[in-house]
Amino acid sequence: MAAAQGRLSDGAGGMDDAKEGERNAGDDVPPPFRAAVDALRAARLRPQIEIEPTRAPQRLAPFAYALEATVVDGDQDLADGRLVLLHDPDGHDAWRGTFRLVTLVRAELEPEMAADPLLPDVCWSWLTGALQARGLACGEPSGTVTRASSHYFGGLSERPSTSQIEIRASWTPREGLGGVPDTAGHLVSWCDLLAQVAGLPPAGPGDASVVTLPQRRGPQSR
């Protein structure tokens, strides 16, 4: 599993490279956000899911932390996604909280599955069900499920047609002690969704195949 060092952003400017302009966050990072990020780093994840840091969006919230993941089976990528943790210490009217989780999940589909008219509803239920299965409460959920097909012609006509599902969603995790949500639980639930979209069997509580992310240095801010 890749060492997901992760990055923090304080909202100045647009997307940036992980190596550009980094400085020690120190006291600039609010303690609830630091604790939420530390919990993400301590999450226990399935070994089939490779996770690593990615550039965090900087205009969605004063503080942001982002990870991307791929579900791997041998040398085949079955699904991929991105999870972003946003934090606004002053709160956000649309979120009805100070934290927000935003995600994108994508996977290739079998033709029979792609043709199912109930597929979008089923995929959305996978997301909400993954959270409920872990006992996680959330507010203000919203999102889209998009099904797309590609057909090839001319010089590409020998390629078989492909279909893809894309889930974009966001939700407000319930804040616990000290105003810190259970971000580790939400990350594990998100990985459950990735695994389900990829067609992997569910991992039960206490599954020995689940591993812990290695400890990493403190969060960074720009």
C-alpha cells in the first residue's frame, strides 16, 4: 500500500503540486481538523485498496485534505476514487456543520449491469448503505450517479464497447467529542463503497485482511 502522506490546504489559490510552497502547519491548523486528519491516517483499510495523497482543492473551504484510491486485483484496476475532507471552522450554511466529505467513485461495468434501469438507485443505496452499515450518521447528503457508454468506430472499431458508472457525492459527517467527526469510519465506509462498486466481497468487522495505514509526518498547510 502506498504511503499516503496527505496534504492540507488553507484555500489560497488553485490546485498546486504537492512539493510546491509547503510549510509546517503549526498552530495554523485548527485542532479539530488536525484530529480528523490524524484519524484518517490511522484508518484500517483493505489491502486491495491502494491509497495515496492527492492535491487538495483550495477554494472549497479554508482547510482541505485529499486522498485518492484504486481497487486493485492483481494487475487490474477495478475501480478508483477520490475523497476530500473539507473544514470551515466558522461553519457552512449548506453543510450545516464545519466538516464536509466530497467523493468521486468510478468503475467499469459489465454490459448486463450497465443495462439495468435501476443501476443509479442501486449505486446510491451502496453509498448510504455503506455508511449505515458502519453506524455512521451524516447530514445533507447530495450527489449524482452517472452511467456512460463508449462505442468505437473507424480505426477504433475493433475495440469493444465499454460502460462506466460514476458516483459523485458529498455529505456532512456528524461531529463528535471536541467537534471532531469519525473520519476514520467514513474513510472505511467509502472504501466499502469502492470495493462494492469493484465487485469485491464485503470485508466483515475484524477482518484480518484489513491493514492499518502507516504513521506519517504532521499535516501541511499552504
